[in-house]
Amino acid sequence: MPEIIGVRFKSVGKVYYFSPGDLTVEPGSSVIVETARGIECGETVFGNKSVPDEEIVAPLKTVIRIATPDDFRQIEKNRVKEQEAFKVCEEKIERLGLKMSLIDVECTFDNSKLLFYFTAENRVDFRELVKELAAVYRTRIELRQIGVRDEAKMLGGLGICGRQFCCSSFLGDFQPVSIKMAKEQSLSLNPTKISGACGRLMCCLKYEQDGYEELLKITPKFGAIVETPSGRGTVTDVNLISGKMHVKLDATGGDTVVTRDQVKVIKDSVMRLSREEINALKELEKN
């Protein structure tokens, strides 16, 4: 099995595999590697280990070297250049009257490329901006339009829970989240209640979804017809966590509270989103 190390280029980002070659690399070490963007410096997430061939995406590139003091000085120079480029780009955006918001600037380790990340409501013709930036920095310029989720990940902040955004603190990739999850977790389908600071569905809806899906398999849903110790009736309210439900009895019209273990399902219901709910919340599912 090939020996690899895991390298991350952002504090919260995807982990990429590289061959350590003859080096023994400790976790937390900074290494210089060749990437599709050019020569970059990344932090080692885990050191030398062997993995099966099927986990490797060929070709596996070899670590150039462990970062030296000179490399760290170069990184500091790049940070200064990024800050300067950010100010210059903002001034040019304003002068050119472009409807875009600059979010971040990245300079590759070898200074072969400057990347400018921005958000915009519509497509932006930034060709003139690229020309002017290239004339100033005389290097390859790349502008990337990102979504509001990427913006939140880059800028960071505090969520309604009072903790740092999940996306900017530990989530390497965005979790697939849907309105259906909120519905199945019996959450209020009020956009302000289920959306994060980015204006999209909260990533944390994914955390407990597997548990809710298991509970939905063994718990009658709203509208199900069940047999209870007091007679047959229709489920009018369900608490998936406790397993308790309210059932309106057919014979008396009265209400009884039972647990999932006390009922027999005659005809289960299907949990569906109405067209009105879908139309009202479809913007929350976008990236």
C-alpha cells in the first residue's frame, strides 16, 4: 500500500494526499507541495501512513520539502500582498461601477497567481478589472464568484446557537441539507428559524437526520390510522424523540395520548411538503 500524508491548505478545508517520499512528516508540520494552482504551503493533518490503492487519486505528487524559515517569511510577504491587493481591487471595483462584493484574496506561495473571491447577485463582466489587476501585479489573475455559503465559511462569525459557524470551524465540506429534513424533524418551517447567517438552511440539520430517519421507520406519522388500547383513531400529533403521540378516537372523537409501543399501525401516512411550503422555502436550499 502506498505511503501518504494528509495536507490541508486552509484552516477548515479539504484534506489532500501527498507522497512523503523519503521524509518523515509529523502532524502540524508545514510542507511545500505542488498543486494544480502552483507551489503551495500546507499544514500536515496526519503524518506518514499507508492506505489502500483505491483511496488514492492518481497521480500522487511528492512533498517538495518541509517548510523552512525562508518559506515562512515568504508566506508573510504573501499575506501583506493579499491585504494590499484587496484594497486595490476594491478601489477598482468602485471606479468601474461593478456590482460585486469582494470577499477575500489569496496569493499562491510561489506568487504565480492571485485569486480574488467575490459575491454578486448576477453575472458580472469583470474583464476590464482583470486587465487592470494584471497590469498592476504582472501575474496571473483569477476571479471566482462564490455563493453565500462560501462567503460565510471565509468570513466566519457566530451562529444563533452562540458558537462559531460550523462551516468555518470544523466542516471541511458543506453538508447536503434539504427542507425535507426540517419537516421530518418537526421544526417550524419559518425561514428565520431554520436558516443560518448565510440565509441558507442550517448545516446542523444534517447532524441528527440519521436518527430521525430511524425513528420515522418505527413511529406512525401525522395522519396515520392506528389501533390503540382505547380503540381505533387518527394520529394528530407526534413527538418522535419521546415516541408519544396524540390520537383522535373514531368512536368518541376524544383525544388520547399513547406511545409508539402501544399502537398498531393500520394505515401509515406519508410526510409530504406542500407546494406552498416548497415555493416559500426553495431559496433556502440554494448554495
